[in-house]
Amino acid sequence: MAVTDEYHIAHARQLATAMAAELGFPPVLACYVATSVSELASNLVFHATDGGTITLGPVRRAGQVGIEITCKDNGPGIPDLHSALQDGFSTNGGLGGGLPGVRRLMDDFEIITRPGAGTRIVARKWLSCQWQ
Ligand SMILES: Nc1ncnc2c1ncn2[C@@H]1O[C@H](COP(=O)(O)OP(=O)(O)OP(=O)(O)O)[C@@H](O)[C@H]1O
Ligand SMILES: [Mg+2]
């Protein structure tokens, strides 16, 4: 889905909750996924100039089911990625908890960013990794 306005953040969160429930995720894990989606969507709205897209889908590997979140934008990119992944770092007076929070809540977290070209984040939560 396109994420360009604040109201899209809540919608993306709802879609994530529904997909997690459909795949059999327990409520706590569904909440991790939904929170991650809303943090990434909020970054699209507040940091990525023209917004971006969030794609959600089921993924499978050797007997495991998971949810994959792909968050893409063609915005300014993140010049200091190391700092952006630290708790409390924000360039617009936010809490700076979004990206480090998503990294903690999800099992897999990959981020590719090019200053001036945009950012792509892929994060996955696996159902059987729930208590790791
Ligand atoms: N999609 C993006 N495009 C450009 N910069 C981004 C993007 N996402 C995050 N950033 C940069 O990384 C910083 C850290 O992001 P993070 O989500 O952790 O904190 P925040 O958005 O500033 O505050 P919070 O999410 O707690 O409200 C941001 O302040 C911003 O500079
Ligand atoms: Mg944020």
C-alpha cells in the first residue's frame, strides 16, 4: 500500500494485524508486527518527503511461516545509518525509538539506504521464533 498521509499509518497497522491473525500469529506477536509496520509507515510519512510503500506478505521456509514487511521510499535516504539505529537518535525531535524498536521486535531486519535516492527495509517475523 502507498503510505503518504498520516491516516495510512493506522490502516497499514490494521492490515498487518489482520494478516498476522490469519496466519495464526498469537496476539503478542501480531502486535510486534503491527507496531513495526506502524513505525516504518510513520517514518515514510515524516522522513521520506513523498512517502513510500509498505508491502506485507506471508513467507515460508522449512516448515515455518512468517510475515515479511517491505518498506520502500525514494526519499532523502539516511546519511548516518549507524546513528539512526541507536535508541534516542532522531533528526526531527522524535523519540528515536522507531528503527531500533523494529529491529528488536522482528527476527530479520535488513536496511539499504542511499543518500539522495531512498531507503528500503525488509523485516520478517517467524512464527516459530516467537520465544527467542
Ligand atoms: N524512510 C526514511 N527516510 C529518511 N530518513 C529516515 C527514514 N526512516 C528513518 N529515518 C531517519 O532515521 C532517524 C531515526 O528513525 P526512528 O524511527 O528511529 O526515529 P524518529 O522517527 O525520529 O522518532 P520516532 O520513530 O521515535 O517517533 C529519523 O529521525 C530519520 O532521520
Ligand atoms: Mg520513526
